[in-house]
Amino acid sequence: MSGCRAAATRGAERLKAAGIESARADARILLAHAQGDEMLFEGFLARREQLEPVAYITGHKEFWSLDFEVGPGVLIPRPETETLIEEALKEFPTRSAPLRLLDLGAGSGCILIAALSEFPEACGVALERSADAIMWLQRNIDKHGLSNRCAVMHGDWRYESAGEFDAVFSNPPYVSNREMAKLPATIARYEPRPALMAGSDGLAAYRELAPRIAACLRPHGKAFLEVGAGQEEKVSGILRSAGLETVRIVTDLAGIARCIVAARAGKTASGPQKTVGKGQSSR
């Protein structure tokens, strides 16, 4: 036990010297993942010193208390994205409802898989354009035993899938070109840029998504979209131009608008409301 503590302390000192703020926690995670193998631990530390994300080194990331396999080519799940699941549970309180769910730009599959775990009678479609991300997406669907309830489609947001959906989820890229230059190196250097960047103003993805959502949302369905800091009003305007109405805007613990809940225009009785979510900002 004392040897493990010494190794963790030594690892934390190395990572702190590399400018990593979470040095102590990262060292402990990497030591546990190495399972006592000193050479393996050294290799993990060397990778983290180069600012490679811990989730890529271990190959795992928790989301909604579920374990997801991740690696190069797929966006790492963030805790603030759980806000989309929280809001879906509010909109659809009957857990046994046979919902049809759609995740546009599914990535690792964390959103759709988490939603399917809460709605055991639901089925879903995961749309993803990146072949690298689809590999992780399919692995996670299989890992959680959802291959019979979740279909994977390889294509962009213009892909026309059959039917309409009760709930549409999306955590699209929303980082502007200028903001990209300010992102921490652990994100900018390693995570897939197409999953982060969305043009000069960070809104390009929403312009593509809005008509797609309007076309596939059932009359009383709901859409749950993650947004970047300060984007909520502009995104609401984009949705409105496509015939969608903002039901409410949900903020995270830092007070940053993180999720927009939307419906077809005229299908909600009240105007936009702001509530407080549980996520934290990291992108």
C-alpha cells in the first residue's frame, strides 16, 4: 500500500510539473489502470505529460453512471451533457413509454445509450458521419446490450431516416474558429476537430440541424440540444426560423446556458423559461 502511495505521489509531481491542474487525481486514475505494473504506469504518465486526455489513455469514460469506451476519433463525454438526459426525463415521465429516439451526431453513443437505459421500451437511431466515431459507437451499443434496440446509420445530418421521433438529441460542434485557439491543448490537440468546430461563429451545425429536426420531430415530440456559452438566444432564433419553438433554456451550475428544449411551433403553451441544470462547463 505504501508503495502505491509513493508511486501516486511521484506521478502527481511529474504531472504537476507538466502544468496539469488535476495532477493528483490523474495520477491515481492512471496508477489504478496500470494495476501495479510500473512500466505501464510510466508509459501512462509519459502520455499524460504530453496532455493526452486521461480518458484516451484508460480507454474509458463514465457518463450517466455508465461506462463508455472511448479513444482517438471520438469526443469524450462531458458531465454537462447529462443535462439533456435530465430534461428528457422531465418531458417523458412515463419510463415504460415506447418512445422513438434519435441522436444526431451520436459520437460515442453516450446520450442515446443513457436515454435507452432509462426508457426500457424505447428504441433509437444513432446517426454519425465519422467512421472513427462509429467504431466506438458500435462498441458501446454492444457493450450495453442494446444492439436490438438501437440502429446505427452512417451519414451526415442530411441523411433521411424513416419515420418521426418522439425525442431528438444532439450535442453538435459549437466552437467557433476564434474559440478553438483558446481551448486547452488536451482538447484541441487530441479530440476530433469536426466534433468541436462549427465555423466562424460556432453556429453552422445548428443551421444544418434545425430543418432536419423540424422534419423528423413528431407533433408533440421534443428536441434536446446542447449549446455553447452565450449561444442560447441565437440558437433559439435559428430553431424558430425552421418552425421550432424553444420550450426552455437550462443552465449548468456555473450559470451557463447548456441545453435548449425545443418543440414544434405552437405545441407548447408557454414561452422560453430558464431553469438550473447540474452540468459543468468544459467546452
